[in-house]
Amino acid sequence: MAELVFKDLSFEKEKDKIKVNFLKIFYTYLEESSLRKIAPFEIKKNSIFFENISEGNARKKMEFLLHNSFKNLKNKLNNKTAIYIHQSSGIPLLGTNYFGLIDRGTNIIEVKPITSCNISCVFCSVDEGPSSRRKVDFVVEKDYLVNEFKKIVEFKTQRASNVNIDAHINAQGEPTLYTDMVELVRDIMSVEGVKSSSIDTNGTLLSKPLIDELADAGLTRINLSLNALDPEKANKLAGCPYNLNKVLEIARYIPTKMDLIIAPVWIAGYNDEELVKLAKFADEIGAGKNYPPIGVQNLLNYRFGRNPVASVPMEEFYKKMRELEQKHNVKLIFGKKDFNVEDLPELPRPFRKGQIINAEVVLPGRIGNEKLAVAQDRLISVPNCYKEEGSKARIRIKRTKHNIFLGELLK
């Protein structure tokens, strides 16, 4: 008998199929008939038993079935197609804002392990959540992320002295949906040169035990997207029922384990009266040990985001914040130094704006007819791309900032 045990997979029977749950929020199916062709079998939660076959032979055949079934991977939250990016996928982790890694020429390296969200904030800049119009979701293998992250850290530490790398785990969505988050934090914090780490989160999926685990793994800060203390406004801004009391309880607990920044977005006409209350709440609960207790963000309008109101010009935003500071004796404006942001060498960009390159189309994008292409170990977003995945394409590079590439398909 061969017993195959899986860390990230669990199995359950559904009619004549076996449902394969992956990293808790993703799923696909295997046909019972396909499994029987391997050998008579029995499933348990995280394992499959095959009779009268060696473990090596069973594993080889099982991996083939799983590889094919993952082409039909789905997200349980929205039933959308999900794509698993792993070390053998041939998909780089640099070049897109959707997933992977971003280096913006500072000591902060952005880590994006997943897309998808459990709430639908009315101001979401990337249109995430249950009501999202995004076509596909991505999830990245933890070890692949860590290995590629190390390369960026090594690049920076070799070119500057006394480097204090901050790993900033954010996502187009809610990062705590990522099942391997604790292990990701632990592995990242073990990289030489990394001094701090943070997660952007809406807080709804946090619990005290999870915060304890994250603290033990080395997480140094949580940036909590808390936009109102008024329950009605909090629900309205979340775009769905929102357990404000739970999030407030979690907010009070976080500073006992690590640093906390309350990070609201100011949406003019929605939460104007909440900003001062949030600043005072942050002070009361002990947020801001090594960073500011609050970091107010200005709503910016994005073409593919949710824009409940027009953006306020930055001059007007700062004017409003200064007025609130003076009137209520709170501090709302902070600079790069307050957040320990340092300029550091940025990874070289293999393309220049206007350059025409040959690339391979490899993935669907998240918007409209967008595709993602690969060239020189970089991903390139190509809107209005009719090319099939696996085909070659001539592309003109239109954007290169921070190694995030936008291309135009040439006929």
C-alpha cells in the first residue's frame, strides 16, 4: 500500500469526483475513474492510500493528475479561475503589480502572494472582493516568493552599507487569505539584511492566536485598514456587513505583540468626521511604537478601481489634514523619514520605454482582454491582446517604472 500525504492539499468526495482543496480557499476536481486507474484507493483528509502499488509509482501518477487538474483551479470565494505560480511554472515574479515582488528603489520590498479579498470596499483601487470584475486570481508558492525575494535583498545589500530591508506584504486584495502567511513571514525574516516586516490587512480575518503566530514568526508591524469607528459608516465603506467590534478588539490586541499603524483612506463626504476619532483611537490603544500611529491615505481614482467620489488634489488633502491637526491637536501628516523609508539602488530594468521586443504570451490578465507576456525574466502586461497563451508576440514597451512593464501589441 502507498500512502501519499500532502501538506497543502485536502480531499473530499463529491458524487463521482474527488474535490481537491488547495491552500484552503482554492479547489479543483479529480475524477474517481482516473484515480482508480492508478489503483484502488481510499481518501483521508490530507492523504490518499493506493493498494498494490509502490509509493514512487503512485506519486508519479498522482502528480500527473494533479498537474492537469490545476489547470481548472478555482477560488472558493468567487468561483473564478485561479492560477498557481510556482518555481517550475516559468513565470517570473517581477514585472506586474498583480503578484510577486516589487522594488521601488527603497529599502521596502513589496511582497504580493495572492489576489482576492473577502470584502468589497467601495473605494477599492483594484476592484477586489466578492463584487470584483477581475477575471482571474493568482496565488504564489511560498518558497518561490522567498527565493526571489532573497535575490533582491542580496542586490541591495551588495550595493549599500547598513541596509535595513523592510518586507512589506500587501496584495491586490487581503493578504491574510494566504494560508502560508506565518511561514512566509518566518522565512522572510530569516533573510540576512531584513530588519522589519509588515502586512496590510482589513483585519477581519485576524484572530489573537494568528497575531501570536505572526509575532512569533517575526512580523514587526500590522497596517490596519480601519476607515471608520461609526458602525454604519464602517459597513457602508466595506461594501458588505463588517464586524467592526471584532476588528476593534483585534486592533487593541495588536500593540501588545507588535507595532500597529491605523491606515484609513480619506473618502471626502464619507468619513470626514472619522479621521480625528481614528487618530485618537490609535493613540489610546498604543499604536505607533516605532512608526506613526496613524497613516491617512488620500483616495486616488484609478481607471479600473472603484471611485465613489472624485479624488481630492494632494494640495487640498494636505490642507485638510493640517486644519484637522490644528483644530483637534492630533498629528495626521507624516513623511518618509517617519516610516523609515530609505532610498536604495533599484533593480536594473531590462527594457526601455519605446523599445520593441519579442515575448511569449503566458497568462491571462485580470482586466478585459489583457494578457501577461514574458521576456528577459520579466512579466509584461499587454492590454487588448488577442494572442493565444503559448504564442509569440511583438510588443512595444510603454511603461517601465519600478520594473512594472506595460506593453502594446504590434501587428
